[in-house]
Amino acid sequence: MKKIAIIGAGRVAWNLAPALKSCGVEIIEVWSKSRASAEALAAHVGCRCTWGTLDEVTHDADLLVVAVKDTALPDVLCQLHKGREQTLIVHTAGSMPLSLFADAGHERGGVFYPMQTFSKERAVDFARVHLFIEAMQADDVEALEDMATALTRNSDFVHRSTSAIRRRLHLAAVFACNFTNHCCTLADDVLREAGLDFSVMLPLVDETIAKLHELPPAQAQTGPAIRRDDNVMGVQMAMLADKPEMQKIYTLLSKSIQRYD
């Protein structure tokens, strides 16, 4: 893949574009609906940019990487079809199927799914990211695998996948990442009421994650629910009396923990 254009300038694109450039790929263009977003990412990776209509996107790229919101993806792929029937186009979404490309009339389509959480404020080390690859044509699978291996520098982190497997991976990631982070948000609320900063939780959170490198999650579980300490749980439920939604979350998670005991 000598020349790549990035479609989108959100959190995935902001991390993926410079990472690809750092492993020798030429990023020739960034497109975004927003001019400001397109210009910012293009300046970050040193390429030209376009914005607004997708008709402006280059026809010179060997690969188009589409990193947009899932809801926008079918329409974006349809708009990219004209004049790019033979161009390899991939999306980066966990839950969106490969069949979207055939639905849009593309003969070459693929998926380049990095299973990681991304933020613009923090650069991700792709050497620690598992990448899941899928494509309509066998040659494209191999080409995407080569690009993924160059990105991660570790072929063990590159996996051939299917749309069904990716959906399951994405669901697991929602529990392991998104819900976990939200629980930390709830913890932050509890701490703020006591005038405490969330930073006091970081050693605890770090140790929790560190244990998962050595133990299965169910075996690493601690806390009042797994101990069936009804006294402590009762006191904590009472502390949440003015937060009925958090009480429900506390109860549901505690019961779920106990079912794995």
C-alpha cells in the first residue's frame, strides 16, 4: 500500500494516520466533513486535505481507509463508489459487516479493525494493539496483513477475522473497556462528594488491570459481592439512597459477580 487517503478525522483516524506514516506508508490526503478537522489532521501528518463533499476525495490512492461513525459508514461507502470501483477501501469499525461494500457496489472492500480505545489527547502504541483483518479478495487480505504487521511489528497481533467474530469482539470490548471506564466515572462522582480526587483510585485500578495479565478475570475478582458480605453491601446501598440508578447498577453487578462464584 504505497499511497493512502484517510476518510475521517476523528479519534481513530487521528491515531491511525500518524502510526501508518511512521511505518513507511505515504498518507497523501485526509478528508473530513469539517474543514477544521481535516486541516488539523492533515497538518499533523503532513499531507493535503479536502472537506465537505466526498466527490473531492483523491482518485490517486492505492487504499482508502474509512474511519467514520458507524451510522455514517453505509452512506460514505455509497458516495465513494463512483470512479473507485477497483480501489481497495477498508473501514475500521468493530461491528459493521464486510457486506457493506458489496451493498455499495464495491468489488474490493475490507476491514482493518484495531481493537483499542482511542482519544485525540493520547497517542496509542500500535505495537500493543491487536488488529483484525477481513477482505472480499484473498490478495487484499494478504496486503492488509502485511500493512498490519508493519504497524504492530508483531505478526501475533494480526488476525484474520470474520464479521461475526468482530461483532463478538466489539461486544466484549464494550464490557471490558467502555463499561469499565463508566464505572470509574461513577466512582469519580462518589469521590467528589467527599472532596477527593479520582487519582487516589489509580493505584487500585492499575493493580486490578495488572492482575488480569496473570489471572482469569473471574479468579481475580475481589470485593464485598464475591465475599457475600451482606453487611457492607447493605451499608453501601444505603449510601446510594439518593441515587436510584446507581443502586440498580450496584445490585445488578453484585448479583452478576456472585453468579460467577
